[in-house]
Amino acid sequence: MGRAIGPVCRKCRRANQKLYLKGTRCYTDKCSMEPTRKNYPPGQHGPTAVIKFSDYGLRFRELQKLKAIYGILERQCKKYFGIAKKAKGATGETFLILIERRLDNVLYRAGFALTRRQARQMVVHGHILVGDRKVDRPSYLVEIGDVIRVKDKIKPLVKNSISQRRNAVPAWLDVNDEEMKIVIKRFPERQEIDVPINERLIVEFYSR
């Protein structure tokens, strides 16, 4: 099973904006994007480099940013884009909605994990139930009516994450903090997906 690895803070510095990849650290003065830290592009020439992007470079950079935020690989992006291209509606919006439906992202959106990386680990280690069966694939796409629960073993961890929840739970999820249960009420709409991504650039990149 492939996974995105490597230094995380470098990805924020490369994108020149906070992508909130390290949970609570991103809200402290330890964040690499704080003025007192290395808030410039990584690499030997980062502090003084003048970067100019071609049209291709802008589109590629947007795709790289999306992959960093969701922790997915190129193969998975191409798969979601292929599905979105065949579906009705705007390809870019459908593409983002598909990625939002990933099980690891749903756990993160519900506040059951501090980061998508943590949510992915919870899934891979077999701690998540969808309905009455264990699902250990972070890429599992949730459906309307799915009921997601966590096993007793990680309930203390989830409780800690809920206590540190910073963002409101999106309206397309029905979250019960006491029972640590998530119900998928509907699929998300584009305006509810608060990631700093211009999906049009990604569509243009894959359609070139």
C-alpha cells in the first residue's frame, strides 16, 4: 500500500502557505510558516530565490499542494480524476468531492483525528468499523447512510482529538462525540470544502 512520506513542514514552505499538516503544532509559534521560523522555500537558495512559474508550473504546483494536503499519491489522483471525468457535472468539483469522501478524510473532518496522517494510521491498523465490518483502507469512499465507529482500543485517543477540535464539523456529517460515531448524511458540496485549492488548474493539468 503506497503512502506519502517525507518531511511535512517542507511542503508548507514549498506551497508558501499553511497546509495544516501537523495538527496542533501548526497553530503554535513552532510552525515553520511563522515569521520567526524558516518561512521561505526549502533548499539552498530558498531565502533569496526569485521563483517564476510557467503555466505548466502553476498547474503542477497546485496538484502537488492537493496531494500534500490529503496525503495521496499520483496514481490515486489519476484514478479519482478518471472517475470524475466520466461523471455528470463539473469535473473539478466532482474530483474534490471524491477525495473528501475518503475514509481517512472523513475521520479528520469529524475531529476524530488531529491530522489526516493520524486518521490514515487509525484505519490501516484496523481500528475503524464501517457498519459492522472492519475497513482498513484509507481510500475507502464512504456512501450516504454509512455509519462509522471506532473500536474501544483507540477511544481515549479519539477523545483527546475531539477535545482539541478546532474546526466545525461539516454539515454533511452527523457526528456523535459521546458514542464516537459518524453518519454520512449526504455528500459534500464544493463550498463546504475549505481547502486552498483551485481545482480548475488541476483539471487543466490532467487535460493537457
